[in-house]
Amino acid sequence: MKVLVACEESQEVCKAFRAKGHESYSCDIQEPSGGHPEWHILGDALVAIKGGASDHDGRTDA
């Protein structure tokens, strides 16, 4: 199952879904603190739900 966890910078829920074998991503307007920026969409969750990209595309250097 593909999962988008909106408003989550900690990535705790995202990591729990990944531990169960799901393809999950956290999404927030803040940088992720969970240690997996490659699993994080930095931007508006409503844009991500509609298939839009963030300005950062998972990068934390932008």
C-alpha cells in the first residue's frame, strides 16, 4: 500500500508503515527530523495529494 502521512516532520508514523512493508512518505512544511529525508515531501500536503511536486523534491539543501 502507498501511504502519505500529512503534517508529520518526525517521521514516526511513516517509519512504522515502512516497517510493515508499505511504501510510505511523510509530508510537512518543515524539514524532517526522523533521519530519512528521502522519505519526506517538503511542502504542502494538499499539493502532494494532487500529484504535485514540492519545490525541494526531498532535498534538504534547498
